[in-house]
Amino acid sequence: MVSVMEDFMGSHSVINSGNMFVSELCATLADRIQVPVSAWVCYGSYAIGQQSRGSDVDLLCIHENENIVPRRVQEQFRGVPVTVYLLSRRDLERDGQESRFGGYFSGKLLNPHFVYCSDERTRRIIDSSSGAFIGSFAASEGRIRRRDPVSSSRQIAADCYLAAYRLCPPYLAYFARWVASDGFKGIWSWMEEHVVHSLELAGKLRRVSGGFIYLKTESEEMVHERCVAAIARFWAFGAWSHGDAGFYDQYVTHADQRNAPIPGSKRAAYAFLAEVAMED
């Protein structure tokens, strides 16, 4: 079993990295998977201790076999449903740098998660993947809303999650659930730290006097083309991996029913992000 490589993301108070259930689950699955596992990533409700009855455990299994096509596997562990995506380290890297799967994997790493990993190279790819994917889209959001090129870490975080909404509108329902939760202050703190760290690792952000500036920015025409390509790839892979041509409708319905049952919660979540992005 690989161990947790401790850093600020592994030890942040909102992150449930000490969950023995998930640790034992990963150890059990490692014995079943016939590939050399480099890392496990737990995201979703179990990552922040907000799981409820019926919640599944969401995992990424990062391995070293580049010849295996990424795939989705459904498991059970002690009566709890488990969703595992198996993908190679190279495919995760390409999803971040090239939007190979439309951010289907690297986009998940924008959200609270913890990592079991003992390999420094793999951990760096995991940590930089979300920044590599979202960087150009976040920079575009910042240009739209602010004249000053120097941004705070809060504004950078807001740009990233507004960009995630732009790429995948149903994402706002997930974000709304966090905004409405008692632990949102800690979740937002994690998000702010994580996206800045990831963008810096990916070479998309630089610290300057008074804040941060985006690097390697692209024209709005190029961002638009990349946005369309990422959206197409995201839904294409989702439909293929679920074996369901109606995956988009299923995703939207699930997001709204499970995550945003309170009227107005999505509007409040969007207003929060827009306000932070434009604050002085």
C-alpha cells in the first residue's frame, strides 16, 4: 500500500486524509488491480467527511501502464458502492496539459481530495494537473472581470471555479452544496490554497508584489476554441465510460437532485464567486 505524502493538502483540517475506511479500501483494491499502482486519489464526499447513507467512494487509481485506456470500474467494499477511474500517469498529465479528456480527470482535482502516493514524480503530476487544465480558462475569467492584472489568491480561486462552471454548467450544483454546508469556510480555504499551488506548479501563475499574475495567457479566440474542444471531449468520455448516450441528462439530473435541493442555492453560489472575483 502506498503511503500519504504529507504536505499542506494532505494535512489541511478540512481534508479527511486519515479516513481508515478509504485507506483499507485502497489496500484491498490494490490487490485486485493487475497494474503497478502509483497513487490513489480520493475525492467527493468521503474526502471531506460529508458522506451520507448511500454515498459512494470516488477514487482515481493512477498507474504506470500507458497502454491501458482509461476506464471506469464499479466496486463494492463492505456494502459501500465504490467508483474507480483507472488511468495512467501519462494520461492524467495529458488531460491537464492538452485537455485530452476535456478535464474529466484533472478537473476532478480542482475539488477537495487527498492522495495516497509515495512517488514524487506522480505526486507532482497530480498536484499540477488541475492548474495545467484550468489555467487558460481562469485567466480569461480574470480578464473579463478585472482590469488590474495583479490578483489576490481569493480572486484566482474564484476565476478557477467560474471557469469550471463555464466548462461544465452542472458543476455549479456541486459547488452550491459546499457553499451551503457548515464546513464551507474550510473548504474554500483549501480550494484557495490548492488552485494557487497547482497553477504555480503548472507554470500558469507567478507571485508578484501585491499578489499574482497569470502566465502563458491566450487570446479569447484561442480560449474559445479550447473551451469547445474540452467540453466535447469531457462529455464524449463520460458517455463512453458510462455506456450511456444520455450521460449528459443523467449528470445534470443527478447534480441538481443530490447537490442543490434548496431553491436559489445555485444563484447564491454563483453570486459568491462573482463577488470574490471582482472584489478590491
